[in-house]
Amino acid sequence: MGLLGKFLGNKPAKAPTDDVLLLHAIFCMAAADGSIEDSEDENIRAYANTLPEFRDMDASEFDKCVESSVKIAHKYNRDMKSSLAVLAEIKSEAVRKKAFVLAVDIAMSSGDVDESEEEMLEAMQRILHIDDALASKITEVIALKYLK
């Protein structure tokens, strides 16, 4: 812990808002394979713009949310799976559920769900307090979207 951390603690001065945490959940799922490619980043931005939390944000406001999410990841040494712990701070039950829905959607959008994505989803389910019945229902419905 650095000198300022001893006096100020490890917590940021201001807790991240639910919209930042929702965006962080999206980035975590996209980075489950170890990185977020430029094309994935563009897709995330386009995807996020369809959500009510981000729809009315201008580019600079959205970029601030992205910066806040990146700061969270840096706090956990860019270990996205470890940084999932911060998702426990989401205050809204609806946002917690939405974060899981979006994570499942992102995992399935790439085609096959690999082991790292499966582990990320299991960790998210636990941290977001999504019960097995709801998780199964969400997965079943999202899978319909990707049927060929």
C-alpha cells in the first residue's frame, strides 16, 4: 500500500455508480479470453448505446464511464476475473440481473462458449446473486437468439 493509501484507504473517494459497474461487467465478459480487441471494443460501445443507462450519454460521458471501468481493472492488476468482485457493489437488483443477461449474451455472441467464458459467467452469477433457476432461464432465452 502506498503512502496515500495508508491514510485514505484502498477505497476510491467515490464508489463507482451502477452504470459504470454494468459497463465493467460487459468489459469483463468480453475480456474473458484475455483481451479485448479493437473490433470487440467498437461492438461493446455500439451495444452499450442501446441500453437505457448509456443511450442518452454523449461520447465524452460514455468515455468517462469507460475510464472508470478501466480504473477498476487496473486496481485489480488488469485481472478481469478478480475485478468481478466490485460487481457486488451494484445497488439495483435490476442492474445486477441485467449485467448477467448481458454477460450471457456477450459470451454466446462469439459462437462457442469456451472454458474461460464459462468460468467468468459462473463467477458473475455468484457475485451478482443470480439463483440457478434464473441463470438457467436467462441462458435458455439468450441461446434462442443465437440458434442457426
